[in-house]
Amino acid sequence: MRENTLKQKLEDGRAVFGAMITFPSPPIVEMLGYLGFDWVLIDNEHGSITVDNSEEMIRAAELTGVAPIVRPVGNRPEIIAPFLDRGAWGVQIPRVNTREEAMAAVDACKYYPEGHRGIFSRGRPAEYGLSGTTQDYVVQANVNTLVCLMLEEVEAIDNLEELLTVKGIDVLFIGSGDLSQSMGYPGQQTHPEVQALMEKGVKLIREAGIVAGVSCPDSLVPKYLSMGVQYFHGNVGSLLQTAGESYLKSMRESAKGYSM
């Protein structure tokens, strides 16, 4: 199994920056790697990405060194395992609110003795069983599979001290969009009450020695970096919008005074 460079960067204390993509496009994933992104969030929850079309996106990520992390639509073994079996380096599991749900997520991602993921040692992550034993693969998979749990509701922050006792979690990610909705302020990620709850969550996560991640406007990234947050992502739609608007503004300025 490939070494998970994303996990290594996080363990080294580095901040990592990703981009979320919600539609199947291996070439765009490949470009994200060449551009220097640390990781890509291949999103099964909100777009048209499926188990089958994710495999070529995962291959494209590996080709250019950007870590492929999948967000499955839910926290169930039968949803999580197929993406891992197609080579995803980890998963970012949505809507984890309780200790029991966190334990179930880890259990679905890890092989014995850390979990009960169903063994398949003839797939992509095991190099089709051609270069090592099942025992070797199980050990390497447990070491390299990244487990990121998303805290997206007030209940999750209320239960955070219990969640922090679950072994096997690499990243706890506070999703400001759904959290703001859970608090009665949909779309208001910068609302003072939303920010106060996020800050409380980040503080508890960091004090427990677990990597913290957040979604936030770009202007707030320096604030969260100063709080010890390491794990961030934007989205491909915003990247296209920003670059596209800049390009069109520049070209239309250049075209002023010319007529065909």
C-alpha cells in the first residue's frame, strides 16, 4: 500500500490545503496535483461521484501526488468500504455526533485489531495481492488509512469530550456550513455565535492532541492557523469562479477600444 503523505504532513505539524470536487473528472484531480494541492476531497455526498467513477479520480490523484480522500454519503461500512477498496487514502465521514458513531466510523475503516473492515487483499490498495502477504497489507492499511470525522451539528460539539476518547481518529473537522444551520443561522458561518462554538471545538480538539480541521471563509484561515488548525479545503467551483472572473476582467479591460 502507498505511504499516505497527507498523514505524514499532518504528523509533522504542517498545514495542508485541499480542494473539494463534486463531479467525476480525473483530469481536474490530476491538475490539482500538479498545482501543488496537498489533498483532494472526492465528494460522494453532494454531487455525481460514485464508487465506480471515483476509481479513476483516485488513480489521477496518485499520479500527481495529491492525496485522494473520499467523503462518503454516510457513516456505514457498506458505504465506506467500497471507496477504500478502490484505493482512497482515507475518508471524511459526515454528520458524526456521538461517541458511538465515531467508534462505528473507525471500526469501518480499520482492519483487526483496530476495527472490523472486511478484508479484500486483491484490490488496488493491496496492489492486487501481487507484492506482499495479506498480513503485511492489513498492517500497512491500518497505518496509512486516514480517518477524518466531520462535526456538523451542535450535538457533536456538545458531545466532543466523549468523542475525543475514541482511538483511531486522525482528524476532527468542524463544518461551519451545517453547524451554522444547526444553530439556526443557515449560511452565516461568520456569525459570532457560530464562530464562538467553532473556537470552543477547536480548542478541545487541539488540547486532546488530535488534528483539527475547519471549513471557513479564506479570510479566517489565518485565525484558525493561529489556533493550531492544520486541515483546510476549498472547492473546485470557487477556484474556477475566482480564476475565471479574474481572467475575464483582465481580457475585457484589454479589449476596450477595439471593435470587430
